[in-house]
Amino acid sequence: MTKMEKVKSIVNKLTLIALIILLTGFSGGKNRKFEFRFHLQDIQSFVPSNQMAIWLETPDSSYVKTLFLSEYLSYGGYNLPEICSEWSSKSKWNEVTQEEFDAVTAATPSVGDVELKLQCPADLIPVGKYLVFLEVHLADEYNELYSAELEITGKKSITDLVVKYVPGKYPKKTEGDILRGVQVIAK
């Protein structure tokens, strides 16, 4: 192999490495992965909207990032203060980029067992302690807010979320909470 061929080979290899870095991103393409599991009840005593938002905050309650948002809520439902009021008061959704909008918006989950597999760049959610929230709208101003402390370590962890009623329990609901067995698996 001549000196010119060696130089050409090195340039080709460096070009390939640069291209791989550009295609995968400077973070190495590493994503933080979350899986939310729950059972969405079939409520018979009224027809709930089931609009949903999932987001993270820091332990001091500073908003970090929306991980999931149902379509109606993302396309304008966030302007109605009674629908997922906790999320909409913190998220500044009207200021998000199209890229973020597309990354987190999806169809409203159907009744039954649900597994939402979500991800975002690891550099947006570094290792540390967070608060995780899942808010689901029932009707009128009534919402259920599921939450837990979540520690992201880079290793798999499973956390159960507990419910709080905003502004209180919906008086027409006789079947219990709209979600059962709410947990998040963080990787």
C-alpha cells in the first residue's frame, strides 16, 4: 500500500467516524427510557375524557419535561384550565417546539391494560432524583393525579405511583380510581 493509499484510507475512516457521530448525535444516541404500566378502568357511571399528561419535575417542584400527552390535550385542550390542570399550569405547552410536540404526543390510551413506552435524550434528564406525575382528566374540573419520587440511576428501577384527587373525588364515580396498578419502569 502506497503512502497516498494509506492517507486516503485514514481520511475515509475519519469521515466514516464523523458521519456516525453526526447521525447518532453527540450523546452517542443514548436515550432515557420509561415504561408506564397501568390498567385504565372501564367507567360506567359517567363517560370520562381520559385525557392524559405525564411529566417530570425536580424534587423542588420545578418543571423538567413532558414525556407523554394525549392528542386532544396537545392540540388545544391545554387551553381549558379544567383538563389536566396541574400539568397545564406548569408546562408552558404553547411554547414547545414542533420536535418536542411530535416526540410526546400520542393517541389517548384505550380502556384495559396499558403500556406506554417513552423515551427522550438522556442529556435532557440526567441521573438524579425527580418527581414523576401522571394526570388523567375525568370530567368537568375533576382530575386524578398519580405521582411518586423517582431516582434515575442509569440502571432499571420500578416505582409505584399513588393517586391524589384534584380538586377532590369525582362524586359520580362509583367504580374506584380510573387507573389501577400505576407504575413506571425507568432505564
